[in-house]
Amino acid sequence: MDVTDLANCRNAELHPARSAMREVEDRFNKRFGYPWVFVNDEPFTDEFIKLTTALATGRTEYGIGTISDYSNDSIDTERILVVSTLGGPAKG
């Protein structure tokens, strides 16, 4: 099974993105080192790339577009696990 952490976020959402990443990395991804793919409707800033790459245990990739641009018929949507969403305060 291939796994990728996919985040659709903007440069302005850097801090919520890092918070969500830290939660996923601490609870799950640090054991597996799955890659992170970030998608934005404009190029990511150097700061965004530097700070998110520093948190990831797996490799990081950055793309321009929307999540729907990266859809793939081979993805089993019933097996997708949504770990967290960006842009809102953490609950708990």
C-alpha cells in the first residue's frame, strides 16, 4: 500500500500547517516516514518549504494546483483516512 500525506494549503496557512504536521508526525508518521505533498494555488515561499521540510520525517514535494488536479483513478477513496484539516484551531 502506498501512502502519502497530502495537504492543500496556502503560504498564509504555514503555522496551522506546521501544527497539523507536528500532530501527524508525533502520533503516526515518525514511525513510517511517509512523504508529504503540499498543493497550493500559487508557488510556495522559501520559508514555507524550509519550515515544513524541517518537520517531515519523509520527503516533501510541493505543487501548484488544487487537490482535484492531483486525482487519480487508482486511488481507493474508501481507504483514505483524513487525519486532520488545516485552517482551523486544534480541538482537544
